[in-house]
Amino acid sequence: MEGKLEVRTDGNTCTGTPLIFSERRGLQYCKNLENGALKLDEKNELAMQFLMKYYEMNETERFKVGIEPSEFLKECLFDGRQCSENRVSYFVNFRFGNCITFNKAFPNLLPLHVTETGINSGLALTLYLMTVGYQSTVHTFGAKIVIHDPNQSPNPEEEGFFISPGHDTLISLKQTLFRRLPHPYPDGCKDYDADISSKIRTKNDCIRACIQMESYEKCDCIDPSLGITSNFRPCNLSNAKESCCLNEVLDAMAQSASPCDCPLPCVSLYYNEQISRSRFVSRDRLTRLFLQNDQVMIKVFYSSKERLVYQQMPKWKGSELLSHIGNELSLWLGISVLTAFELLEKLILFTKNVCLLNRK
């Protein structure tokens, strides 16, 4: 799992862009020996060995060693009807392996919309976890669920929640939307989806890429466990010098002002998930063991179709600012635009009369 560390720029307040600890950081740490040499103290050697092999694989190889998606998703219903195959897509996540997305928006395929609220509407899934095939380094069983905007890619590293096997899980949703203002307003938000060619799709992607750039500059390699792929050489995590260098980079970034310029997104959609669960029961021992270890049932539905919207608005728009300035001038100086032109006209006439008198 990953932890987050706020960057301190002074002794009193916590500001700046939050940094992200990698998976590697939770499995090993560096020790300075008496002779000044560095040594890796690995908390879980088997996990590190597996991760090293996994990091060296390409996406196709990782897909092959993961769970077959068609075996993982046993049943899918939307509003009581079977899910269409063109609504189900697959991708390989660096950390969680083979993943399934339902109802993702594509250029030629608009996302589905719910027509009703309540437990009998929405999405119903039955998952088969196949826990007997889990790696020996895995200490927990379950599935990671991410509820996200159909127009955005899921981010299971920083979003979502875990579902335990042996339970019927209900997930009720109610949307909250945030719209922020870009620079020069205080939040200075960024539209990460504007650049289609960029791999940076979220704020956390931006932070990861920033850490990798700092790591490459200082260590001449990047942390393979941060998940941002690039053409830079990955560090050898079994090499004490390279692995400890990655720790030093992150520590230095945490102790000083972060160089990462990763503002909040201009639009954020939250679903405010409310989760409840009940355990499967069966009098048959084998059936009970299967349900408890391998099966997950999930129902996702809206409790209400209301949407709470928080939208930032500029205190003064351009036209409002000019109007306000005009009102202030009219109030405090006793003039308006018409008054100013009237005074200018009288000044011109006065000057003209003075010139005529001087000629006479």
C-alpha cells in the first residue's frame, strides 16, 4: 500500500504538493553500517523477489500471469439485463494485475445511464476470486473496486476500496461535483484531460512523474514500483546504492519545498459511496468454504439522482469590475461617464470662448 506525506515549507504549516511512497518503500529500508557502507534491510524477501520479476515483465506477460478476466467476472447485470460485451473492457494495472472496466465511454459508444434508484436498479456483479492461484507473497484476499467517471480512466492505486470474499456487498451512490477555477485564481486548477497525447491523466500521475524525474536526475534510474512507465532505466532494487538513493530523493523532497507543480483538477466527481455487507451462509461445509474464500457479490446503485455541485465563481467578472469601478467613481467623486463627457464639453467650449476673446 502507499502512504502520503505532506511537504513542509516551514515549521508551522503543511503546504505544497503531497508526495507518494512507493510499494518498495514498505518492503525494505536502508541501514548505514559502521564502516559507512549501505545495507538493505528487507522486511519481506519473498515479496521483493516476486516484485523484481514482475517489474521486468511487459504488459502482455503480466496479463498472462494474472487471473483470466472472463473467469474472474462470473455474472454481470445492469438494470436486470445481461451486460453487453461491448460495455466490458480490460486493462492491466501495474499493481493489481488484470482489471475489468464496465460502462467506459468511448468515442463511438456513449455510457449507459441509470433510469431508477434503489437496490433493484444499477449494476450487479458476481466475482470468482480463485484464491488457490494467489501468489505466496499475498497476505489478503479480495477485489479492488473503483467507482469513477465513465470519461476518465480508473486509478486503483489511489482510489476505490477493497471488497472481502464471502460477502454480499451493497454500494449506494450519490454524486458530488467540484468545479474549480484555473490560474490566476487561488486553486490554479489544471485540466489533465486536455492533452490527449500525455500519459499524465490525474494529479497523482503528475506527482509520480515528478518523483521519477527527480530520481533519474539524482540516481540515474527510476523507481519501478511507482508505476509510471517511461524510457528511463529502472533501478535495481537489490542494489543497496540505487535503492537507498531512491529513499534519499524522496526524503529530500519531503524535507524541502517540493518541486512538483501538480495542482488540483478543474473538475472532480465524487460518488460518496456508502457500503454495507452481509456474510454468505450455507449449511454445506464445502459450499460454505467456497463462498467464504472465493465468491463476491456486489450491487452498485444510486440512492438518489440528486447531485450536489460546488462551483467556484470569480468574485468579479470583467464587466462587473468595470461597472463597480464606475459606481464607485460616481458615488465618491460625484461623476459618471456622462458627467465626465459633459465636463469635457464645457471645458472645450470655455477654451474656445477664451481664445475668441483674446483675438478681439
